Amino acid sequence: MAELSYLTIWQVQSELIAGKLSCESLVNDYLAKIEASKHLNAFLEVFTEGALQRARLLDKKLKNGEPTGKLFGVVIAIKDNICYKGHKVSAGSKILEGFTSLFDSTVVERLLADDAIIIGRTNCDEFAMGSSNENSAYGNVLNAADNTRVPGGSSGGSAVAVQAGLCQVSLGSDTGGSIRQPASFCGVVGLKPTYGRVSRYGLIAYASSFDQIGPFTHSVEDAALIMEVISGKDNYDSTSSSQKVGTYSSSLDFEKKAKIAIFPTTLASEGLHPEVKEAVEGLIADLKTEGHTIGEIDFAFLDHLIATYYVLSTAEASSNLARFDGVHYGYRSKEAHEMEEVYKKSRTEGFGKEVKNRIILGTFVLSSGYYDAYYSRAQKVRRILTDKIRAIFKEYDFIIMPTSPTVAFKFGEKTDNPVEMYLADIYTVLANLTGIPAISLPLSEDKQGLPIGVQVLADKFHETDLLAFSEKLMQLSSV
């Protein structure tokens, strides 16, 4: 039998139902791997007793012949910005030190209702702000493929947890690429759903009009099943969509010939690593051989994406993070004695450098005299981008581009140059700005064996087609 970590959900469940494996032994196996991989710093907390207790309950449920859920026995880790009742959540920040969630996020509620086992919370860039996982208050997460390299961010811990076989599935959040970029760096599947497809209730907000929760998995099949469970309307989130959720996991056959758009500007970008370019071009050549139609689209907005994204996302962050003040809960400065000092010192000491930078930037672009020059203009650009993407999808089924300009870079390589770090998101922010779904697929490696992800984007709420085509691409890359 293959190593448990890399079996699909269906394969593990077959072992459980056949009695060859128990939920308790499965959890113990993952706990041992987590302990042996502590140096990766992927987990901030492991829910050892809770996971084992739940595993025993599920074993008893199966033994008694009771109906089981779609995710029966699936061991899942959640990013440290997703609330789980009775468990700590810190968003990787000192400002939320010691805070315990009073309620379940909707995604957690749905996972548990379908018999999943949540094994722990994973490390991340503070408040999901970062592209390398170097901004966590609790230390760097190491890439399991090369411990000298970053895992990507902000959901680096969730990506590494799946990459290193420390759980079967994990959840992350994607504001500007925070699922897809670490998925690319770690060689796993990472999906950002359509905005509104998955409820954000119980997700600690970074930028509310961008954030989406999505899965990290080893296979498209597993991602499809997770999406079936966590998607759908939620009365606690007014931005969640009431559009019908597809039967994603049973709709993975893609028989037709696709019409695929590519943007030549994305492949001509100066910062694009030659081996990443080669991987994308190789895939495009294979698709042409398979009979799919490839169309080149003049996309003149590539240079405007990062500026637009950071103006809008930091403005929303400035507003969202105002609630963390050292008064209600979390970290409070011991040096503060008066009310004004409580606010100033607690926020100064509690927030990390990157978060403070983004709060300041967001406050600036929203300030009187600069609102029209920055925020208002960025909103207009966002509208133009949305209209352009809508027009493209009237003619094409998918867009293909790199997930990231490079493979995983070394720790410290970009920390002294914020602009270069922000440019790591140049290919991922488009999906968040326009609200469309996008997936990173581990379709190649460079000469050093480092993973290269290729990104596929689809029209809003076309996850069924996106997942089916992604499965086709995974099969094509394995030939």
C-alpha cells in the first residue's frame, strides 16, 4: 500500500471501510509525522487530544453502521486565521496572543458535519500579509523540498503541511495569491474559488472584497470533494453566493476541446524565470498537440495589477485591523497606563513591521486629498479589469499563465526589497481583483527539482469546468 499521506481521500476511505485502517491509527500516523517534522514550523498548534477523540468517535460510528459523511476520516489542517470554537486563533500575530475563538467558522462547521478530523492550525504570514511566510510572529515555515527556501505565503504552513504529508488536506485563504503561490512553491494543488463561492464567516479579515478560503491537496479529485463540502450560501456571510454548488468530484471528465487564452505579456515579463517560462510554454505546446485552441490576447494591464491590488487591499486592511486595539482582547502593552497609550503601544508592539506598513499605506490612500488620486482610481482600474476578463470569457474557456515568476526563493532574498517581494504576486492578483476562480497545478520542476506551478483561470462560478480541465492537465503532465 502507498504511503498514507499521498493516497486520495477515496483511497483512504476505502481502507477505513474495509477495516484495514482505523481513524485513530490514521491520526496517530499523522501525529508522528508532525512530531518528526517540527523543524518545518508548519503547525502553530496540534490538536492532539481533540483529533484522537474525534477519530475514536468516527471509528465507533462506522462500527455501528451509521451513515458517514463525504469527508469521513479525512485529516485536515486549517490556517491560523480560520476560527474553530474552543481553539486558539492568532492570524500569525502577537496582537491576538492567547485569544480563543468563541465560535466555529462556517467552513469548519461544514467540515465537521461531513466527518472530517481537524488536526491543528498552521503557521502563516501575519494577518495573511506576505508572499514568503517570513512575516509570522512565530517564525518562518520551511519549504520541505529545500529547507533554505521559503514555502510561499501567506498560507505557507498549510501548503507545507500537505507537501510534507503532515495531513491529507489543508485550508488556506487567498487574498492576492496566498493559496496558489505557496502551492506552486511546494508542489501541491491550490485552489482559490470564485469570490462568494465559500463563506468567509469566521475568517479573520485582511481585505474583505478579496479574501477567499480554499483547499491545498495532492490531487484535483480531493480539491473537488473539499469544494463540494465547503461551498454554498451562508446566511452569516452576505457576500456568499446562492448559486448552486456543483457535484465537482463526480464531474471531472473533460472531453471537449478547450479554447484557451494566453497573455504574451505574462511570458515576456523581465522577472520571469526561464525555467518557469519553459514549463508554461511546454504545456501550451502539449495542449495544441492535443487539439485545443490557443489564442493570444493583448493584455495591456499587467504593469498595473500590483499597484491596483495594493492600493485597494491595504485600504481594506487599514479598516479591518482597526478593531485590534489592545482593549477588547489579545495583546496589551505592559507599558501602557492611560487609554491613548493602550492603543498606541499595544498596536505598535503587537503588530509586525509588514502589517504596520500596510496599515499606514491603507490609511494614506484613504485620507483626505489622496482618496481620489489613489483609492478611487484603483477602483476604476478594477472595474476595467473585470470588464476585460468578462469579455475574454465570452470567447474563451480558460486563461493559462504562470502561478509565480520564480520557483521558491531563498530566505532573506527579497526581504530588503518590498517592491520585488510584492511583484511575486504579479500573476495571482488578477483573479482576486476580478473575483474569478483560479488554480495552481504542480505540472513541472526546475533542474534542481524545485516545483513549478502553472495557473489556470476560469469564469466566475465555473469551478466544475476548471476542476475537470485541471484533472485533464494533471493526467497530461504524468504521461
